[in-house]
Amino acid sequence: MTSDDMVNEALPRAAVKTEKRPVIAVLGGAGRLGRACVMAARARGAGVRILTRKALDEADGIVVVTGDATRREDVARTLKGADAVISVVGPVAGSPRDLSSRVSLELLHVARASGPRRVVLVSPAIAAAPNLGTGLRLKRALTKIFRRNAIADQITAEKILQATTLDWTIVRAVRLDDRSDGTIEIGSDLSVGAGDRVGRTALAHALVALALSNERVRQAVVARA
């Protein structure tokens, strides 16, 4: 053995550190906001697991789970290995009247049993935001009369999550549009007017930032531009 070999043998081996890439599950990842969340997560270097009813092609860092967000086994497959989950599931034509609350319930059961603890739920501001302008208060009142189940279901979905000890954040978003200026404001006491809008891309980046942090934990906030 040479002197160099003896020195090398005496030196402690350096520990190899591997940094785990965070993984975000997105329920409703095939919709316009869901796709924006996927792009925002990948831009931050996070892996993504998508639950969607549509068969989609997978890409680098993206795992697609084809299934139903109201089926516990499908939610469990999607959340496996995830560090956080963003739910942007919303009603479409033919959806059950209690879609939002059913999704929240299945998400709750899976997250409490096997994680992740960090949950970000998107909800329409008109359902439960406290500081609505006059026009939206009237619209909410009319919606409760003519589409009572829609409002009640969304409020129930929020309450299901709020009753847990998970690290949840509810984001009550105003109407979405395709603006690309990145402007967004988030706060628990923001007022909401009939003309308020927020861009999908800006909202998606805000949702991902919340999912990857401990900000606004156990708070319901409004998101507007």
C-alpha cells in the first residue's frame, strides 16, 4: 500500500446528500386551472401527480392517475408519495350535486390516514367570502334560491376541511381570466366586487407557493388581482 493509499483509507468518506424533490398532487389536473398548477409546480422543480377522469400522456416529472376524485382508492393512489395536495375540482355538466363536499370528504380520509398534511383547496369567492360587494351579495342570494345546492355544497366542502387538524388553506378565488400580468393579491379580509378577476396563471403560481410553504395554514383567504 502506498502512502497515498494510507491517507485515503484514513480519511472519512463524505456523506452523499441527495435532496428530495417535493411532489404536489393536483386533483382536477386536466382542467384549465389544474393544468396551470401543473406548469407552475414544474417551473419550481416539483414533481406532480395528477388525478383526472381523462387519460393523459405523462411527461417528465408528471404522473397521471386516471380516476375519480370522489373515489377514495383513486384519491389514495394520487396522493401516494405526495408532500402536498391542491384540489381544483369543480362542477361541470352532469356532475353530482354534492361533488365538492364528496371530494373534500375523500381527500380528508386519505390525508388523515396516510398524508400529505398540506392541503390547498380552491373555492369560488361567491360561496363564502365574507366581504362581498352589493352586486355579489345579491347574486349570492339569488344563487341560494335558484341553485341552492351549488352554494351549500361548496360551503360544506370548506367546513369539512376546516374541521380537521390538517395544514389546510382555503383559497376563495374571484372569477378567472387569461390575463398574463401576474398580478395577484391574497388576504383574509379582502373585499370582492362584481368586476374583480384574477389570472389563472397567477393564481396557479400562488397555489403552488402555498402548497410548498407553511403560509396561511388553517386560514381561508380571498385571491384577486
